[in-house]
Amino acid sequence: MQTNLIDIDGVQLYTEEFGDPAHPPVLLVMGSMTQGILWPDEFVGRLAAGGRRVIRYDHRDTGRSSVFDFERQPYTWEDIKDDVLRVLDAYGLDSAHLVCHSAGGLLGQLIAVERPERVRTLTVIGSSPLGGHEGAVIMRALMGEPQPEGSLPPPTPEFVAHYRKVIASPPPSGRREQIERMIEEARVLHGTALPFDEDAERQLQERVYERARDLSALANHRLAYAAKPDFEPEGVLHRVKAPTLVVEGTHEPAKPGHSAIIAELIPGAELRMIEGMGHMIPPQAYEELAQAVLAHTAR
């Protein structure tokens, strides 16, 4: 593994590179408020062993990347999207295979629409369709409000119950309480079908806690969305030209059924359901997902 702290336009982004630099590049784009190490090492290793040059990175305000004082230096999700291109530029890549998770999938879809020349293939995992405003769907579910006709499917009752509890609770005080809360969130996002390895999750979340410059800065991603909630254009997915693979777990708690909508809206997109997987990528899915991505990026 090679690490690189790139600095473009005053933004420092911590990146990690795996595999042979001569191999086809795969850029992994994680979701909102999430460090790049949430792409499991074992999954990344399978991609590199399969002949891919794999790059993952920490979004701004996560992990070892830049921390912003949002009042003095506000930004929007347009800027977080541009960070994807900054990583490509820093590595001298005109284009790459984009493999994106959750809100990272929105970034990947938007780049595939706006900058098609930079996307060799697109893989979207556990995400929502661009322009579907899934944030509003989740908020209405948390508030107990009815969903308008034609809106995206809402999250599961378990997801809603957990985040209602989080909203009603005081902020965690201290390292131990923070890590316990992160583990409980991971348990909910894991879904209900597969065993949840609490010990492994604790090790991961301790790693997340220790490598963060400022864990509280994660909230800036919510502020960035609120600053420009209309950053998602509607009715544009038919313009995606990159071969697209859309992946969803059969026990997705946050965005159930959203992947089928993405696959329907993007011409020629392939939908892949992974049995038992929730929102995150569990060990039971590493091999199947890696093989699916390797096959897709061989196109």
C-alpha cells in the first residue's frame, strides 16, 4: 500500500493506493461522513489481486483529510463531488472505473452525467437514484410524515427506530461512548439477515476514531447538503453512457429497492442483488462483490 496526502485547491485529501500502477485504475468513493477505510481491506485486496490499481480516500472532514471550519469556509456537495476529480487529477488519471457506495453513488452518478469522459465504468452500491432526494424521504420517515406518491421507498422500521433514538439522545461524551454509538449504528446498517461480528466492528470503529483529525467535523457533510439541497439534477440518468453495475443487498435497511430504480433509469445498467447483505459490505459478500466488480471493470 502507498499513501499520499494530496493538496489541490487548498484541500488536503488522504489517499491510499493498492496494486500495480500499470493496471486499470479503480477509484473507490465512500458515502457521506465516512472514511475510506470503510472499504474493507479484504475487498480492496481482492480487487488488487485481480489486476486492478485500487485507490481509496478520506472525504474532506473525515479521517486524515482536511478539516474545515464550516462557518468560515462553507462548502456544498458540489465541492465534495469535485474532490473525486481532484483525486483523479492528483494521480494523473484522465479517467477511472468509479466504484461508489451510498451517497458516494450519488457523486458517481453525477460525474457520469456531467463528465462522462472521466468514467470508464460505474458501479453503484447501496445508493439512491440521482434526483430522487432520498434525504427528504428519510427525514419524512423519521418525522412520521407520509411519503408523497411516487417518492422513493422509505427505510425499514429498524432504521427509523434507531435514528429516532439517536436524535432524542444527547451527544456522546468521551471515546468509549462514541465508539459504542458507532457500533450500534453499524449493527443497524448491517441488516438483520447475517451474523453481526461485534468484536470486528469494534476494532474497525476504534481505528476510525483514532485516525480522525476531528470526528465532530463529520456533521459538516449535513451542513453541506443543507447549503444546497438541490445539487441533484432530476431526470438526467438517461444521459449516463458508462457501463453501469448497480448493487443492493437483499436486506438493505436505508434505501430498500432504490437500486432497481437506478438500474431502470440508466440505459443498459445491470442490477445485482447480494443475498443477506444490508447497507454495508459484510465479510460474507467480499468475494461475490469483488468478482462482480472485476468482471464489470473488465469491460
